[in-house]
Amino acid sequence: MARKSKLTDDQWVEIERRHLIDGESVRSLAKAFDVDEAAIRRRINPQKSAGEKAAKSLMGLASEKVQAEAVVRDISAQISALPVSRQQIVGTLAQRLSNISTHLASAAEYGAATAHRLSGIAHEQVAKIDDADPLNQESMESLRGIAALTKMANEASEIGVNLLRANKDAVDELNKGQERKVPAGLDHFYGAQLGNAESGAS
């Protein structure tokens, strides 16, 4: 079990601020707060085992924030260059995609709960099967019920499974460092689906 730090959370925040913002060296901060330099380095640049999700440094998060804000400014500039009537269309479409994402997330949650419930009922029906004679009439009725319940459970879980798969694939591509920007989320996955549907209808 790791030893409890003798510094408070506020003191650690002060160390991070003075190092990252004010540029003070780790050595001087270690001396000022009477802690090991290694402890400060671990705090500023956390390292975890390969089996754990690597925590991002504050500098890394700040860099991503700057990049995201630059993208937002670029998109805002492109929208501002459009006629007002087309700006309103973009705003309506953005709101619609946001609503779709929210509703689909709720649908996925309800679907997962339904799948869980149906799977539980199917599992209870397994006890009715006669191991010595699984093909007798009563056992066969139970098997047919189990098959129907399992099928419905699988169908109920489809939205949630698709959302999880879409986000996992997008995150995997980002982690591979590909140059192409791949947005992860409901808007990306279902926005693409909506776009494909509109293209097919035109």
C-alpha cells in the first residue's frame, strides 16, 4: 500500500502551478516543500502500468484544449462566412444531431436494461429443461422460449453495442496517431448514418 503523502492536495496543486506556470525547477520545489524530486516528477508526469489507462499530464490536456479551441474557431469562422439563412440551417442541423445523440444514448441504456432482463428470464427457463430427456415436449417448449427471449435480448442490445463499437473504433484510430482526425462519439457515428441516409434519398 502506497504511503500517504505528507503534502495536502492544495500544496500539490501549488507545486504543479509553480513548475508548469512559473517555471520553477523540480529541485527547488523539492527543497521548498521538503519532498523527494522523484515524488514531484511522478505527480507532474504520472506513469501507470501497461495494463492501465495512461493518465494525461496537465501540459498534455492544455495542448489538447488549445487544439480543440482552434478547431472551434475555424468552424465558427466558416459558419460566419455563410449567409444568415444558411447559418440558421447549420444551427438547426447541429441541434438536431445533438438531440439524436441524446435520444440514442437513452435508447441504448433502455435497450441494455431490457436485454439484461430478458436474458435473466431466459436463464431462469433453463432450469425447466430435463437433462435426462431434453427433447421431451416440456423441455422443447422451454428451449423455444429461451431461443425467443435470447433473440429479443440480442435485438434490444444492438443500439448500445453499436455505440460502444463505434466509439472504440474511433478511439483506437486516434491512439494509432493517424493524421486523419476521427471524432469519437454519438454525433460522429449517427451523424454519418444520417448523412448516408440523406445521400441515398437524394
